[in-house]
Amino acid sequence: MSEPHRADIRPGRLAPQTYAAHFADHVAPLTEAQALLEANRCLYCFDAPCMQACPTRIDVPSFIRRIAEGNARGAAESILESNPLGGSCARDCPTEVLCEQVCVRHTQQGQPVAIGRLQRFAVDALMASAAPQIFTRAPASGRRVAVVGAGPAGLACAHALARAGHDVALFDAKPKAGGLNEYGVAAYKVAGGFAQREVEWLLAIGGITLHSGWRLASAAQLEALRREYDAVFLGVGLASTQQLGVPGEALEGVLDAVQFIGTLRQAEDLGTLPVGRRVLVIGGGMTAIDAGVQSKLLGAESVTIVYRRGPQHMRASRHEQELALTQGVGILHWLAPVEVLGEGGSARAVRFARQRLEGERLAPGGEEIVLETDMILKAIGQRLDGRVLAECGLALRDGRIAADEAGRTSIANVWAGGDCIAGGQDLTVEAVAHGLRAARAIDRQLRGRRSRPEQ
Amino acid sequence: MARLDIDFCGIRSPNPFWLASAPPTDKAYNVERAFEAGWGGVVWKTLAEAGPPVVNVNGPRYGALLAVDRSLIGFNNIELITDRELETNLAEIAAVKRRWPDRAVLVSVMVPCREESWKAILPRVEDTGCDGLELNFGCPHGMSERGMGSAVGQVPEYIQMVTAWCKRYTRLPVIVKLTPNVTDIRFPARAAKAGGADAVSLINTVNSIMGVDPDTLRMSPEVGGKGTHGGYCGPAVRPIALHMVTEIARDPETAGLPISGIGGIGSWRDALEFIALGAGSVQVCTAAMVFGFKIVQEMVSGLAAYLDAKGLASVEALRGRALPSVTEWRYLDLNRVSKAVIHQDLCIQCGRCHIACEDTAHQAITAQRDGRRHFEVKEEECVGCNLCVNVCPVPGCITLRELAPGEIDRRTGQAVSGTALDWTQHPNNPLRSGA
């Protein structure tokens, strides 16, 4: 018999001075010289494919040309006009599957123009300038809108509505605004406290009151908002996480990846965060990659992402998968967890069943393997806690809020956008686009009516 | 192996690449390094009369027009002729020529338009043992305000007069360096020939102001808050220089007059163009100032390889080969018809050809086909103007196809004629021959 298992989960695996370097900007900002050179690779395409590929339709050729002409402020203005969260999108957008994928330089040279990095260059330059505010509010409309959820969708919606002259009450369950930018994405993607700087910039337009620590937990709350405000926008994201649904899931050392990242993002001292010597991440999306890579950066000795389907099925882009691999994170495919094995109340291994495709469906292939571990991070998806919303009378589709092309829900004067609505791809930039389109529709509706509708 | 050595109006040089009279040939130290690097010859930076030397500004003397990658497209200077003692220069020239007997050492001279000034300096220059004389009638800045340089080069009568003095007072070959700051370069060239010049060299620099500082709103570069026009050179002036060289080479009045080509030469390809349009030697300055003297080795290598590949035995065999292809517009064949062709397998879908044609030319390129992004030439609109070829970022993606005789031009609906028709014969020309 071997010695009794003792899970090796502890903080401070690295020398204290190492953490800052590990969690600094994963993609370095462009210097001015680099930006000029890169900007001049842009061909200023006619009807540019990159612009079409951007959910917020940022005029990429225009902003890049402005960088090339030494007009970073004008570049930022062009970006933020289309996407007020252009700074965080520049950092966490999967540009490799959006604008940069269709860049004609990609076709020609196998190397697209670094659109995301150029976008960051321009927005950072503006934010660091003496006068970072470029937008002013339209004359006050006297209308009030409630925005629930201060993530990318809610922030974009609130900012656009404030610009249009409406007053916005912005509610969020968390202590800080920012949503996934603040709590969800890997620290090295939005290093240096950028999420909060962006929130400050957005709120500085005026007319937005942030109410943090406010959670939508009952139908009565939504009813009250509908009564008190002229319109309501729901950008509540996906607050719940999926469970593995296998025995042993409650063992110590089995953690929720979203929570793990959230804790990491808020940690004052990363050296205090416990991490396993060996870590298994179960899942195949961006969260799995972010959790896996950050575990490694915290000093885990071995980190393996285990996904039940093949690489081509992972929601994490190819680029993200490669990032994980280059960071020394392994990825195993076609393995689904069957049981978490424990000892003395803590997890020590996971038993996986080899999967194969039968048509479109996954089926166990018979073989099973056991992977030993000290810590398990579950990253198998987030979902909407639909109970309250259903009680509110909101129609749901595929477990998320049903909304039309403008973000209108089944309830009058209630719009929704971001990850909480059905039919999206769970991208930050898409959430921004949802927030903006809803703001436009709300603005049209509010301007078209003289007084609040009868309840 | 093709021969690179030349005999330029009696001046022998192991290759046709000379350093032009300019800062790189200011003194023995530089010239020695140039010869060590392999330059075939130098034209020593312009000497002035004996006496107190010229004074230069000690602030920016140079300005540049840079491409986006900071490669240098154009270059401008306000440096004057040598600011060293005449005796120092003459002694160094003599010493250098003794050490490098196989290289061409020419000396540029600029003195006032008085016969006695030329009479005084020429024998002293000749005494150095140098191979030839270049008369600086070209510099457009500074010295021109004192009645020298381009102030002489802009007046054909002065050119002829001074050239004749020089021929009278020296046995050295006399090369007249011409300024491009004139309306018709043939007149100064004819004057040089009439004065007895053995050759001309061109172009000297072009009058230019490099820009305005957007912060100070002062011209740049500037010295103490003020700037002045300088002489422009570098790759940007090459087409202008090629034209002027060609004009002189084609002019029956100057036919056969040796030409030393100058203006934005930075590679063997550039040199090839000058030689093919009639130059017997080429002079370089800007490229050396950007890259250093070693660049001549790349030029020599490239030109030799080219001549070998073309089966040309010598530089002389290349000289003037492109001249018969140059003519006046009125002799161009108006019956020829070309159409642009976009090679779809090379197209990267940037759409620059479309927007250029759509906005500024002939609306002859589609943007879509069947609702999809697709760029294709509409032959019924295309006049073969070549704009799309020039704006396309992919080499070879758009080419011009010349229609065969008998083929229908879809723009006019007419069959392409097999016989040539130029403007002198065209029915629309009221002055056509026989009209």
C-alpha cells in the first residue's frame, strides 16, 4: 500500500517576485514605432472584410489609417464610436477568428494586420491622454432606464443611453462593475487594472449611477424596475455554472473554474492563492483555457485540460488552444469524467471514459482511464439561472432569454443582451453589440413617446 | 564574364560606379575608404577659389523624406561646396590619385564667372594628376545666391562661356554638371557642347523644401528658426533624372555627347536604367550616405550578373539600348488596345482596384458577383489605363492583356486593327499629315 493520499494544494508555489511577471500583459502593447509599421501594413481595403467580421462594425481601415497618420486620438474616436469597450475588446477579443481571420494580409502573407493590438494602441493612447473623454451627452431627455448587469453588454448599453441624454441606473450583483472583464477573463489579458479604468472612463460620461451589490433575485424586483424606469435592459450574463453530475463532485479540491478565476482576479496577492501541484481542468472553452493557463502561471507543476470531444469541437479557439500548449498545459481529448475518486474527503483522481462519436452523439467507447490529481477545475459551461426570469414572465429559448433582432424580450419595455440571451456566441464584443443595439432601440422608443406607458 | 570597366570620354575606370561630388568625397579619408570598398571613381567635392574657405551652417544640413518603414525616399541638403583650404584639397587629391592609379579621380570646381578665376585654378587642379574636371553648374542652394552653381547652369550662354574658358586652360576632359532646375534640359546641354565640353553629368539636385514642423509651424529643417530651400535627391528624383538624361541622349544636337548619369541611383537596377538610356557612367551619393560605401559591391555584383545573363559583353554594350523605345506621344499607336486582367487565384480581395477605378477612373471593375465579394474587370468599360495594376498590392495579380488584331474591343464594339495609327495620322487630328 502506498501512503495515504494528501492533496497537495497550497499557495506560494513561486518566488514572490515571479507573480507580477507571470500575470503581466500576455500580449505586449505595441510601441509607437511598432504601431506605425504595423498600421502601414493595412491596405485600407474597400468594404473591408475585417469591418464586416466585427460584431460592432468598427471601421478598422479608418482607425488604422489614422494611427499611420499619427492621429491616435482620431483612431480611438473612430473605434469607441462603434464600440465604447474597444479597449477591453482589443485585449480579449478572439481576433484570430474575427477581424484578423478575414484580413487580406492573412490571405496574402499568412500574417494578418495586428488589428487587436493596434486597437489597443489607439485606445490606450487616448485613455492615457490629458483629455480622455471624447463624447458628450445629448441634452437631458428626462427619461430613466434601468440596466441590470454591469458587464460588457450592460456597460455598452448604459454608455450609449447616457450619451443619448437618458439617465441610467446601472445595477450589478458584484462589488465592482465590469462583469467578465473584471471577474472572468484571464488576468494576463486585461492586466494592469484595465477593466476598472475602462469602467471609470465609461461612467465618466455622466448620467450613469452604479448600484453595486444588487442582485436580480425576484420577479418583484423586475416589476419594480419596470414601474420606476422607462425601460429596462437585462445584461445579467450567465451566473450559474454547469455541474459534472458525477459521483465525487462534492469532494474537497473540486472547484468551479469561474470561481477560481474570479478569486484570482480579485486577489491582492497572488502568492496567497492555493493551487494544486497537479491540476485537471475539465472542459473545452475559453474558461478552461484561462483556468488551466493561470493554474500553471500560479506554479502548478502539471496542468491538463480534459475535454470530452476533439480539438475541432472545442469552443476555445485554435489560437487559445495553442496558447495553452505553449504555456505547458496539456490537452487531452475524447475523455468524459465518470467519477471523481477521493480519499479522506479530498479528491485524488478522476476516472474518465473514452468517448467516440456515434453520428452526432457522444458515446463511451468502453475504455476508461484514471488521472491522478490534486485539484480539479470544472469549466464545462455556464448557464442562466432561468428560474427568476421565468417567474418574471420572460420567454426563454434554449435556456436563455428569447430576444429579437433589437434585443426586445417578450415583456414590454424590457430588452436584453449579452450572454444571457439565446443565439449568441458568448463573446465580449458580441455582448457590446447587443448592448448598443438595445440602446438604439430603447432611445428610439423613448423619443417616440411623450410619456411613460400605462402599466 | 562581362566587362564592367569603362572608358568615359577618355577617363578609364574599373567599373561605371562613381561617387558624385558631394559630402562623401570631401576629403582623402572618405575617398580612400570608398576606393577600398570598390568604387570605380570619385568626383571630389567641389573646390572653390583660393582664399578664406566657404562657411557652412552647423545645424541641420540634411532633411529626408522617409517611407513608412523609414526607408529613405528623398533627401535634401543645404551643405555648400568644400569648406576646406584649397591647398589641403589639392594635396590630398594628388596623394590619393598616386595611391589609386587605376581609379577615376575627377575634381569638381566652382569659381566665380570670371575668366581669371578659372585660369587661376585649373592648372593647379591639373597638377594633382587627376583624370578630369567637373564644372559645378548645378548646386541650387547657397552658392547660387552668389552667382555660381545653378545660377550659371540656368543660363546657357554662361555655360558655353565658362566651358570654353575651361577648355582653353586645361587639357583635362571637361564634364559639365547640369542643374535640373530649368524648363528644358536640352538647352544647357547644347550650350555645354557648344563650349567644347567633353561630357555632361546630370542631374544635380532639385530645389526643394522638405516640410513644415506641425508643432512650431516653421519649415524644416531649420537653423535658428529659419530654413531655406535645399537640393533634393535620392530615389524620388530618379524618374526626373532619367527623363533629362534621355532628352539629351535623344537630342540630335547633342547626340554622342557622353553622359554621366546621376539621380537616385541606389542599386544595379537603377544604374542599368541610366546606362540603357544613354549614360556611360553613373554617379551615386544618397545611397552611399544611407548605407555606406560597401553598397557598391552589391551594385557591381548585380550589374555583372545582369550583363552575363543578358549575354552583353560590356557596359558599353548595354549603353543606350532602351533609347529607341522612347518617342513622342504623337507617335504612340492609338490602335493598340489593352484590357486589365485580374488573376483570381492571386487576388486577396482587398478591393483597392475596384475603389480606385470606381471613384477615380472608368468604373471598370466589379465589387461583387452573385452577391459575393468579387473583383473582375468589365472589359466593356476598361481603357487599359493601368491604374488597377499600380494600386494592386499583389505582384502579378493584375496584368494588362493586349488584344490581338481582329479581336473585338468590347468597349467600342470595334475589331482591333492590325495596322498602327498614331496621332499624326489620326482622323481626329485636324493637322494630320495630308489633311
